[in-house]
Amino acid sequence: MADQKKRTDKTLTLKEAIKEFVHDGCSVTLGGFCGRNSQAAAYEIVRQSRRNLTIIDDSPTDQLDILIGAGCIKAVEIAWNGVSIFSLARNLRRSVEEAIPHKIEVQDYSNYAASLRFMAGAMNVPFLPTRSLLGSDIPRHNQRIKIINDPYEGEPIALVPAASPDVAIIHVQRADRHGNAQIWGHLANDENKARAAKHTVVTCEEIVREEAILKIPNMTALPSYCVDAVVKAPYGSHPWSCYGYYYHDIIVQRDYAKSNQTRPGFLKWIDEWILSCEDQSDYCRKVGKERLLKLAKMERAINRIPV
């Protein structure tokens, strides 16, 4: 896998990419933030029954909750986890409070501290300093955060360790086959996640020719030299939104939140919407072409995007 970034054509199927880069016991970060979430990739990880994963992230939502409930996760290093506006992350709570399906380890950070961790990883430095954590109880409960005296001014400063996940999986609007990936709207920590990770898998709404990327090179958030694989995965963020392509499917997400109130409800949901689907295309067929096209039309209308 060491030479994957040097390949000219990095296109793989989602099934191939997860099989090649996400292994039992590895650490993973998932891109997006309240949109452009790596939902399709998370579903494929569940289908392939990966185990003992560590998720290093900022504030992942449904995808992490689903992975925990499916028994894929050993530990999380995060700032927050929830399911949109509908409920707390029930699978995270069941895991921590009741060891269902098993108890996971939780390492707590703030969102800002999580961002600094990815920046440190991208810069290839062991840590970065912050004063913000000094005003919280987080360092009391996370032994990896070190408080020292600033060697220049002698004042207390908190240090957060660099994050260098084994693999980053980031959903984008479009990419070329070489791995140059473009993002519209909020970048979140995705630029730094891709550079901090040992391997980066890009899932995208569409694969375009290199000439299309070169027309607006300033939109290329993830350059080819830090990408190992490119996967075409239309509606790969559903039920979350993908700016410029489709709107947030609030009804589907509400239904997940309702099902997830109980363990049997979650297991029924995961069987219906993930395990019974062969791949992302099969999932989209199950959601329905008419529904997905309606979300695309809503996105164009709300954000005034030309057809």
C-alpha cells in the first residue's frame, strides 16, 4: 500500500477501498462536518464487519453511532457524538453505560483541541499548544493532555498530541482519477485530516476529467499526493447533505433516530438499510430515485444553484 499515492489511476470501488485500507485494529477518521459526512463508507465498514477500530475525530454524527452499534469500534477520541437534532448518540451511551454491544474507551477533547491534533499531524510535529483547555475539566479526565509551564513566559499551557490516523475517509463533491479532490463550502478539518493520515480514501459524488479540476484549481482541497484511492459514490453522504448536490434528508434521519431509541430497533434498522444492501447503489435504489432527485432539486432551489 505504500506506493498507492504514486499511482496515476487511483479509482476503486467502495468495497475494494474499504477492504484494502480499513483493517481490524486500525485507526480511522471520517471527513465532513454537519454535511459531506462519510456515510456510505461507514455503511461499507459495517458490511465488511471490521472490528476493534479506533475513531479519531472532532464531532462525528450518525456514522460513528452506527459503527459503535454494529460492534466495529474499540475506542473513540472525539469531542462530541450525536444524531443531528433528533437524539443523543444512543449506541455510544449504551456502550459506555451498559457495555452493549461491548464497552468502548472514550478519550475526550474539545472541538478546537481535536482540530489542533489534526493540524499537528499534518505538520508532522508531536503536539500543539492551546490555552483554551485550561478553562475546562477535560485535562483532568484525559491523561494525554499535558499541562506544562510555557518555556518563554512561564505561564501554564496545555499540549494536545498529534493525530495521525491509519486512514482518513473523506467525502467530497468531485475528484479526478489522480486523486485531486474539490470541496464546495465548509472544509471542516478535512485538509489536515488527509495530510495527517497514513492513507486517504476519497469518496466523491462524481469523478471528472483533470481539465475540469484545473479550471478552478483553488477549489482543490485535497491534492493527489496525499490521496491513495478515489471512489465514485453518488449520494455518499445521505441522509446528510452535500452542498451543491443534494439537501439534508431530515425525514430519513428522523426515522433512524426513532429506531435507535432501543437496541432491537437499531438492529432492525441496520439490517434493513445496511446489511440487506449489497453496496451504495443498492442503498440508493432502496431510498428511491424519486426521493433522491427531490433532494437534489431542493438543494438547487435553496442555494440558488443553476441547473
